[in-house]
Amino acid sequence: MGIVLCLQTHGSLLNWQPLVHALVTDGGFQPDGMFVRLPPHSTEVITEAFQRGVLKLFVERELFEPEVLRQPEAG
């Protein structure tokens, strides 16, 4: 199993627009060569967990104020 992430920090107008592009395998190979798929997952749950983790890191590094963690998602 594996994952490759690429962080994009700006949009086409050079505005601040953090975004992560990800390539993620949907399983892995056993020693005998048989491919085993991972069970289905909720993209929404994984996305929210990742966003919360990044926001927490930014607050810990004092890049954002702690109130950001308590604000509901806009949009």
C-alpha cells in the first residue's frame, strides 16, 4: 500500500489556495502475489480529518488563531 501527496499552495491567479493532490492505492499485495483490496471508505470523513489535522498543526505553529478550530466550515 502507498500514498503520494503533492501540496499546491496557490491557484492560477497566484492567490493563497492550499490544496493537496493525492494518489492512493486501493490495496496491497500479499507475499504470494495476491492483491487484497482495502474496504471502501468515506471521502468526506477522510477529508474532514485531514483538514482538522492541518488546522491543528497551523494553530500549534501559531500561524492561525485557536478560534479557527472552532469555526464551522464555510460553504
